[in-house]
Amino acid sequence: MISTINISLPKKLKEAADALVASGEYASFSDLARTAIRQAILERKYKTMLEEAKREEAMGLSNVIKNKEELDAYLDRIAK
């Protein structure tokens, strides 16, 4: 299901967004907005994981990650 929203942007931000679309980097303003929202969600997820890793380090619970499998397991565990 697709929802439609209206947003207000400062003129310079709208012009910058239009330039990204005009350059072909994004198919449309909606494509740019969806990408920006996904990126914001992902950044929040990584920030949460970093905070958890810092807490674990402070409690002496940190481990050296030796390979991709150990990294994936760690990220899966703290993302929940």
C-alpha cells in the first residue's frame, strides 16, 4: 500500500533535491524522499548498535571479532 504525504521544504532544500533528480541520481522526488527516510532509519539502527557496543565495552563484555560470521552474529544479537 502506498501513502501520499505533503511536506514543506525550505526553497534551497527543494532546489537541491530537484538538482539531484535532474542529474538522474534519483528517478523522482519520491524516490529521493524514500531513500532519505530509509537512510535515516538505518543510521538510527547503527547508532543504537554503537551505543550497545559501548555499554558492553564499559562492562568488560567486549570480544574481538575475528571474521564476518562473528560480526553478523554480534550485529544480529544487539539489533534485537
